Amino acid sequence: MCGITGWVDWERRPADEPGVLEAMTDTLACRGPDGRGTWLDGHAAIGHRRLAVIDPKGGAQPMLAHARPGSKPVVLTFSGEVYNFAELRTELRARGHRFTTRSDTEVVLRAYLEWGAECVRRLEGMFAFAVFDAERERLLLARDRLGIKPLYYHHYAEGIVFGSEPKALLASPVFDAALDDEGVLELFAMFGTRTPGNAVLRDLHELRPGSLLEFDRRGARTRTYWRLRSAPHTDDLDTTVRTVRGLLDDSVNQQLVSDVPLCALVSGGLDSSLIGVLASGAVGAGALSTFAVDFAGSAADFRADANRPTLDAPYVRTLVEHIESRHTDVVLDVPDLLSTFERATRARDLPCLGDLDGSLYLLFEAIAGRSTVALSGESADEVFGGYAWFHDRRAIARDGFPWNLDDTGFANVLTPALKQRLQPQRYAADRYADALAEVPRLAGEDGVDRRMREVSYLALTRFLPVLLDRKDRMSMAVGLEVRVPFCDTRLVEYVWNVPWAMKAIDGTPKGLLRRVAADLLPRELVDRPKTMYPTAPDPRYDAAVRAAARSLLAGDSAIRPLLDVERVTALVDGDSRRPAWMQRMALAYLTQIELWLRRYEVKLTVSV
């Protein structure tokens, strides 16, 4: 995994301003601690930071090649992993290409020379990359199908800047941090939901998953190269179970390829346990390292509820004993969490989500010293329908995003005047309508199957990106690459068309996946109910978050003009129908918006 950035301008000459590219590239040092490279020529400047995973001695970037002798170079800066690079290398060699490294980066570069922008359709993996074709004076940006790897850009009249994270663009002279009406709505009305392409800051865009952007002297053009397609599912249950098992097993095996130490993240839940047992089976008993996160005093402070009915620790022990992994529990305390919020917000370039982000950051920080690559069970709930709201009739029947209680959401804390002007409910409803309009329909499908196809699409395109971004930012902030086998495109495409009754076979959330795991895992792991990622149960954390949020109302805070003081005070005092963990997350989020506004010197263009 790496960090990529660049600047192309048809009027200015970025090559004459090398300090700009140096600054943009250096902002991504955390994503690539193992190497650094830049390329400048006339109207283009391309930068790269490398985290060496495949062929550490080769694969330095930006990487150059020539379409023919004497032509201007094609320059690649690449982030991610292409899991089918060995097969592609064999095919490209047969077509006459010669390779000087073992890296997947060179395969991507040669694939571009052979197939142009269409090469992206042949790549299996997680990636974001930029190709500057100096001969054609054309920049190509590309992102993987599910958006596992990030890529941001700012396009203006004469040029474009891009980067793996917004901080790279903010280091350029052509982009400033400003928050307008739409940005406020994204921060508050869409809290917990991602609007594809929207990156909160004014005139900042995120390249949508499965998309390309081409920029030349005629301007910028985006197009989609991949989308889900609906078709009748003709396999019976036994065949479906075998197919899912085979696809998942192949995905895990592909993603075990690494020239550096690799581990697995485990929680004792079905998804991570399945990844753990398949990985352990591939590398051999006792050879796999596993890591889990826990909180000091969690057993004493734990209170079971619908979202977290059980502690993780007993189930983690069951898995570790079953696969005989070399296991480490990363145990966190309140001071650790509170001290990491600023680092988590810096990693996101957006307000962090309190202990949900902070604990993940600290887990990855502990792993990074011992492993460079980790496998995670992320996205199984979106693919197989595991969340509680998939199975809540009221949530499914609601004319809105099913994970939200209503369409106002966190925008309730905005001032009455601001809510009246911005209309957050209408904004959320419009974004919901946009999402439904994209759903690939199956002719003749109606009733439950039609609605559950909609819900699955919402989960994959509006909910999952929030989690993938969180995973990417927190891991890459400490130089750790996290791979997600459940995001394998072949698996996603297959399960997408499995009827809902089969996904929830036996009347159980993720019943299909439980059938896949039945002969691989102990029964208590197969049957364990969905349990959300752990939050800090310590009352000291709750008190600290509420005190920090209260201070926003008393002082000269940047966020105060946006807030309904009475509503926020009630939230601080616990006078809310939201669960306590949700209150804490919302209040921590408010304090991080304040930190973000100040640290990033965000200009508020909102009329309050």
C-alpha cells in the first residue's frame, strides 16, 4: 500500500515549482514509510510514497515506461494490490512485454501500455492509481470497484490536483479548505452515510468506486467501468454454499501473497473467524499471527444490549485455540483513547468518530511494529445482510436509509435557523432517492426480494464506504496494509444475485455464510449473533467526552455558531432517546469537528 499524488496544469508549469510536489508527497509519508519518489516534466508533477509489500527491492515509483523507442514516457503512481498480477504478467509476456521487477506495479504499467484505460477491467484487487501519458498529454485516474483504496481530486479551469488523502491537495497552491452548505449537510445530515463522490470540503471530490477520470487539454471526464448487474440466481442451496466457500477460499489465498509479515484481525465474530480459519489452513497450523482489541476493565463495565449482546474475549479465545494462532490482545485504557483523537482526525482529514476510530488507530499502531499486512472481515455484513437493520421490518419499510432512525439524524443539533434554511431532511431524502435510482433492477422482481435488493445496494454503496475509509485511514496512518477478502469482486457479484430467503436461510442473519462456516468453525462461533465493534465501556471515558462537548458551548468555539445550544446541552446531559454509546459517539464527533475546523483552518462559507 502506498500514497499517491500529483498536479497537472496546462497554464502553469508544476515542474518549475518542485517544492509544491515535495510538500504534497511528504504529507503522505505515513502511507509509505519505505520509499519516496517524484517525477516532474513541464506541465506535470507526480509523487509517490511507498509501503513495500511485494518485491521490496524492486517496484520503486513513480515508475516509467515508453510505448515505443523515442516516445515520451508513461508515468505511473500506484497504491494498492493487484491479486491477479502473476496471471497478467504471464499474459503480457506472451504479448511481448519484458519485466525488470517482480512487482504488481510494473504489471499495471505494462497493462496500460497494452490496453490503455481499459486495463483497469482486467485488474482484480484494491487499488487507486494515476497514469500520466506524456506523449498524449493525458492523465488517467482509476479506482477499484468497491472503493477500498481512496483517491481525491480537485479540478479547476486549467488543471487538476489529486492524492490518496485530502491533505496532499491542501499542500498545493490551488486548493483551500472551505466548508459550504453542502459540506455542512454531509457532516450532519449524512452522518454515518457516504454520498459517492462527495468529500465534504468545497470543490473536493472523491473518485467514485469503479470509475475512471481522464484529464487532458479538453478538460476532465469521468466514466464508470464497473457496476453491479442483476440476473436470476439459478443455483440451488448446496451449490450456492459450495460456490461461496470456493470464492472466499480463493480470495483469502490470493490475499495471503506478501513478501512481508502478515496477520489476521479477529473479534470472535463469524466474519473474522472465517477469514482466520481459512488463512490458518493456507499457511499452516501455528503459523498465523492474530490480533484483537479489548478495553481495560471491559468485563466489569460491560452492559449487554441489542448491539453488543456479548463480550468478544471468550469467543476470541475459542477461535485462537481452534486455529492455534500466535495471538495478541491489544488492551486499551481511557487515557490512550483520549490522547489519540487528534491523530485519528489528522488521519481522516475529517472529524473522527471518537473511540470507534481511536481504538482502531491504536490497534493498528500496535500491530504495525510486528506486521505489515493484515486480513480483515470487513464487508461481510453488507454482502450477506448481517446488520440488525437488514432484519428489522420497521427499518426496511422506512422510506430512507434503513440504518438511520430518521432523515434529520445528527442535523438535529444545528440551529433552528440553519435547519430551516438547509432543509437537512430534504437533503437526506434526495440522496436516498439518488441511491434508489441507481439500483440495478431484476425484471419481474417484486415484494421482499425487490426491497432487499435495494437495501443491499444501499449497504454496499452508502454504508460500506464509511467503514472502508475508516479502515484505510486508521491503518495507513501507521503504515499498515489491511486487506478485505469479503470485498472480492467475484464474491460480491455472485452473492448480489442470491435471493434474500437464501441469504437468510434458517431465518438467521447471514444464514448462508453460517452454512459456509459450519464445518470450519466451532458451533459457538458459527452461531454467535452479530456484535458491533467494541466501544469503550469505562464511565471515565463517557465523562471525559461529555465534559469536552460541554466546553464547546461555553467558550469561543468555531462550531458554536452552527449549534442549537439547548439540544446539545440536553445531549450532554444524557437527555436523549439514543443509546448511551451513540450519544458518546455523537458528542465526540462534535468535539472533533471543532478540532478539524481549527487545525485545518477551514473557512466557513455558511450563513448562520
